[in-house]
Amino acid sequence: MRTSRRRAFALNTLTWAIVALSLMPIGWMLLSSLRHPGDIVAGSVGFSDAPLRWQNYRDLWINVDFFTYFRNSLIVCGLTTVLSTLCALCAAYALARFRFRGARAASLGFTVTQVVPGMLFFLPLYMLYRSLGDRWGLQMLDSMHGLVFLYVALFTPASIWIMRGFFVSIPRDLEDAARIDGCSRFGAFVRIVLPLSAPGIIATATFVFLLAWDELFFAWVLTSSPDVQTIPVGIRLFISQFQHRYDLMMAAGAVSTLPVLLAFFAGQRYFVQGLAAGAVKG
């Protein structure tokens, strides 16, 4: 018993130490966002007698036009989350319930796409977007719908993997009973499967939103106008334009982190359940 208690105490201590180390950068960012630039340069960012500068957040929205980047990120990430979740919902249900030729190959293909770095297909993607604009008049470069289309293609395979695990864990007998009672397959899907798979849907939507919100590389190289650029690109440009305003940089980081934290904590329980269900074999 003493050995078990000591082991549990050691594991709890180690866990809290890791949590504290993980939260230190966030605490440093929040403190720096409320300090004078001179204090940050001098290294005196800790708890001091200097008053907190809440006007840093006001200056962020007024002087930098941060609202435009924030709005663009909400639009792009919101559309990406909805479309990717819907696509994953249909594809995952088909892979989990139907047996057809090529089902295993499709599942393997979705998994393989997750190990291919984005740098490898960036040049073909850029040439495709440019060709669509030159030949067909479909503006994909420097546009929100171009980013949304790309993000949906990037994040849907992993979303299918997560949701398929949820559909596999739902007994087929429930759908069979609903169909015996007069429901069509689509009716059984809407009335039985969707309510039971709500945690998986929320987990998938949270997963996609987190990935889309933090994506920088493609948003940086495929956009050039502030009217369509997202928060990661805005912060990157902000660093090059305001090199000595570290207080505003930290304030921008704090504001951009807030939606991600809210989305994660709102769907944290479902997100963990979704990842666990994704490991179900079937």
C-alpha cells in the first residue's frame, strides 16, 4: 500500500509539474500583453508594482486592424469545420456500414494521406489554383473559398478516421430495429445514428476547427490581400511591421488563442471520446 501511494504521489507530482511547465509560456504571454514595451525589453515582466496596461488590447484593435484578420479566420474556419464535418459524416458512415469493393483501399488511402507532408503537394496545388484562375476564371488564389476548399481536403481524411470509429461502435441492431418499425435507412440514420454519434460529431468539428485556426503555411503562400488573410498570417505580418511592440504582439497572441481555448474546453469531453472511439477496430 505504501509503495502504491508513493507511486501515485510521484505520478501526480510529475503530472502537475508538466502542466505547470506547459502553462508557463501562456502566463508569460498574458503578463507581457499587459506590460510596457520597455519592461518587456528589460526583462521585468513578472509581478511588479507597475500598473497593468489594458490599453494594449485597445491599441491592438485600433492601430493594427486586427478585427479584419479575426473576422477572416472565423469565416474560413467556420466554413471549413461545417463542410469537413459533413463530408466526414457521410464518408465515415459509408465505410462503417457498407461493404463494397475498394472499401479497405479507401480506408487505407485516407490514412496514407496523413503522412504526406504538405510541402510535397504545394507546388502542384499552386499551379492548379493558378490554372483555374487563368483558364476558367475561377479565382482560387488570394480568396477565402480557395482556403476553405484546401482545408476541407486536408482535414477531411483525419475526420473520417475519427467518425468511423464512432459509427463502428454503434450496434447495427439499433438500425435494424428502426427499419423493422418502418424507418428507411436514411430515417434510421437521422433518428438513431446521429443522436448516438453526437460526441463524435462534436469531437470532429473541434478537431477541424483547431487545425484550421492554427494553419499558417498555406494561408501565407496562397493569400496576399489583408481582406482574406487569417490571424496566423496577420501575426506574421505584424511581427515584421511592429518589431519593437512586443506588448501588442503578445496581446495579439492572447486574443487569437481565446477562440481555440473556448472551442477546446467546450468540446473537451467529446474530443477525448472521439479520439478513443477512433481506435475501435471494425
